[in-house]
Amino acid sequence: MSTLTYPEVGATRLGPLPRGYHHLRHRSRVGRGAADFAAAGAAITEWRMHRASGARLEASARRAEPGGDVRVSLGLGPLRFTAPCEVIWTAYGEDGRTGFGYGTLAGHPERGEECFVVDLADDGTVWFTVLAFSRPASWYTRLAGPLVPVVQHWYARRLGRTLRRIVAAG
């Protein structure tokens, strides 16, 4: 039985994003062509993008699969926050899209869902997108207030830069 902390499961895949949450949308170009699309998709779904961005990540599977548990930790020393999640959905090349969405579990500082996907556009451009909805679930994220969305946008941009470097090196 899942312990997801929000009712709108799957909204990052099917849309629209639900009301009553902070919405995050970030999109960046990370490459061009089928080879870059494949490299970016593998880096996302095999957790390399997150790890190369400086996050500590523990996952129950080698790659993203629905029902899999993921624990992402960010921060330095005693200021490290751990975010337990469950993979909700995956896409592996369907309709020119690869990636996954995960939702928050009990103990996560936020409630909501986030997805990380790459799309291969008709012109060959590979686009990376982070789409999320969230609201505070802990006293310290409520206290941080407007700082939380700023940090979330910073991390989404960091992921995009990291993914671009991984693709370029591949």
C-alpha cells in the first residue's frame, strides 16, 4: 500500500497541474538528434543526472520503474534534507519522450509530484523539462515560505546544466 502524501497522483504526466500548490516549470535545450535523446533519457532514468548534480540518491532499482522507492538528499553536513519518493510513472521513448515522475512519501519536506523528462522535437532538438507541483509538508518548509520555490527553480536549472554536460560528454 502506497503512502503518497497527496491525492493528485499522476498529474505531472497527464496534467493539468492541480490548484492549491506551487507550480514549477523549467525547460532547457540539452542536445540534438536521436543519440543525444537516448543519452539524456538514460542519464535521467538511471539516476546519473541527479547524482552528477550533487544529490545523494538511493533507489530500490537500477532505473526508474513505477512503484520504486527513491531517497534524494541535498545539502551540506547537518543541513542535509532527505526526500523520500515513489516513482509514479515512466516513459521510455513513447511518443519521443523519456523520463519519469515521482511523488512524495511521508517524511518528505514537501507534498506533491515532480517529473523529469526529455523530448525529441520534430526539428531534432532535445528538450529537458522539469514539471512539479508542491506545497509545504514540514514546519521548516512552511517557515522557509517563498525561499522554497527559489531553491526548486535553482535545482531545476542545475539539473538542466548537468544533463547538457552529460550529453555533450557522451
